Amino acid sequence: MNSSFRNSITALLLVAASAGAFADNNKVMSPDGRLVVPLR
């Protein structure tokens, strides 16, 4: 796996985490405690 691909994946995860933290009304906690942001 090359670094640019890994960096893009990391950026996507950061964006998803930021969006999930920002949109509290869309947050759903899965049974194992991980944060799940449902797609609209």
C-alpha cells in the first residue's frame, strides 16, 4: 500500500469522524460502543 493511498484513507477517516462529532443528531452507538454515522 503506497503512502498517498494511506494518507487519503486517513483523511477520509478524519473527515468522517469530524462530521460524526459535529452532527450529534445523526449519531448512533453500535452495540460494541463504536460510533456509527448512518448514511442519509
